[in-house]
Amino acid sequence: MQITLKTPLDMHLHLRDHEMLQTVAPLSAETFSAAIIMPNLVPPVTTIEEVIAYKERISKATGNLNFDPLMTLFFKNDYSYDFLKQAKAHITAIKLYPAGITTNSESGVSSIDSENLRHTLEAMSELEIPLCIHGETDGFVMDREKEFVPIYEDLAKNYPNLKIIMEHITTKDSVEALDRHPNLYATITLHHLLITLDDVAGGMLKPHLFCKPIAKRYEDREALLKVALEAHPKVMFGSDSAPHPQHAKEACGCAAGVFTAPIALQVLAELFETHNKLDNLQSFISDNAQKIYHYTPSPKAVVLEKKPFTVPETYDNVVPMYAGEEIAWSITSLS
Ligand code: NCD
Ligand code: ZN
């Protein structure tokens, strides 16, 4: 059995910087046509000069792999209309983090409501710059995303012309909110389609499956699977592949993030095949995102076959999901 995926897109990706960038960027650039690049560097990407320089470093790290890094700015509440107007030529979206909620988000926003953010959100609406949000409160860890849904809805109602992407959704509540507002969209990761909290902490603790938002309940995974497998037009794939060095994951104080970039397409093929939905994978992996972001990628084709592949234990010092295990599908050709 085989499938050809055209122009795969990863609509939420962490490429980091320096040595880590050199390790991970080629792994995404080989198989994906483009990706939305997260701005949570240290310090975060907040100026046009930083966007341009980071994009250049990514392009250098990905060489001739025909990969388009779609850049983002780290949301700040004092971006002016004129600044955003200039920035628009260099970015695809702006990413909003609640302060301190995840890796490198300390300088995020501490009070998220439609009035507090009016200045910047009105400018973004007018300039048609999409807003990507890490939607978690600082409540009890299993309830953080559920508690954020009313905030998504407040923003969606108050800025009807603003495209809002609920990033890496993990709950049934977020899935249900999608259909209530025409301007709400979502990315879904691979790992949240596969695991629940049981896989992370139900037995021996699995640091390489620890991420933000934390994997939730079985009914949440079911709700995510349903919209992904049917390729609901408002959902798209965003890996949230978030590499950390092995020592930072296997530590007292484990860094949050699952590294899935090198196995994402193979495991998605297996998942969609298992559910007899392989025909919908093209929409989930590329076509929906193209429509939502009005983006046309340059050609790339990835042929996958149902043929076992043993996942490497590490890529340099980063441990991927399924490290050392055999997965059912392999990439057999790239063009
Ligand atoms: C991400 C990271 O490491 O940058 N971590 C994660 O657990 N997903 C940040 C994020 O997307 O929340
Ligand atoms: Zn992320």
C-alpha cells in the first residue's frame, strides 16, 4: 500500500536556533513544503529585523531542500498599526502566549481579553494578519484549555474579521467551539491524536511525551480524531514538534515538548490507514491549511509506503517520539 502526499505543511513548528536549528531544520525541510515557525526563541522574535535574520538562519540550515519558513512574531500588546503594516510583508501570523504558560513564554500577555488587546487586534484585523494562540489559563493543568475556551469566544466575537487559530487543541471543548464561530480555526498535533494522560503518567513517567498542553482524556482524543480523520475544513496539521536536548527532557524538571518532525508523516499515514481514512490525509496535511491561510506552496511530493521503519534512538542529542521502535510506514521517495 502506498500514498503520495503533495506539499505537506506543518502549521506549528519549533525550529529553535544555533546547533539545535542545524539538527532539526533539515528533518522538517526534507518532507514538508513549508511550516509556520514559532517565535519563542530566547529572547522571543519581536522585531522585523529579528524575523528577517531568523528566516535567513533557517534558510541557511535547510539549504536546497525547497522549504518555505513562514515566519511569525511573538505577540506584544504595544505593536502599532504602522509597525504591523511593515511587518506584514515578512510574516504569516502572530503568535500569542499567555505569560509563563509554556517554554520561553515569560514575556507573553498576562491579561487576555478583547478590551485589553484592542489596539493590536484591531490593527491585525484590518491588516488581515492571522492570530495564533496558545490557549491555556494558569488553572488546574487538566482544565487550562477548557477554561480558555470562553476567552477564544470573546476574541472571536469581538474581532469577527480576525482569523484566530486555536493552536494544538487537546480537548473536546475546543473542538466544539470551532463550529460556533466562523473565524475560529485549529491546529492538531500528531501526539494528541495518539496519546492520553495515561501514556504520559499512567505508568512509568514518560518525559518524551510530556508537553504543553498536556495530553488529556480518552473522550478528548476521540473528539480530536474525529475532526482530523474527517479533515474538518477548519482543522489543519500542526506538529508542535518541540525539540529539547536529551538532558533537558530526562531531568528533574523535564522541559515540555514532543519531538515528532522526522516521523510525523509516516505515523499520520498509519493512523489514517488504520481508520480507513487515507483519502482524507491530503486535506488534513495541506489542502485545508492552504485555504485557511490563503497560501500556495511550491511543489513537493512525498511517497509513503506501508513498510516498517525503525525510528532512530536520537537525532544528535534529541530523542524523537517512538525512539528505537518500529513504525509501520516509511518514506520511500521525495521529489
Ligand atoms: C513548546 C516548546 O518547547 O517551545 N513546548 C510544548 O510543550 N509544546 C512550546 C509550546 O508550543 O507550548
Ligand atoms: Zn508549540
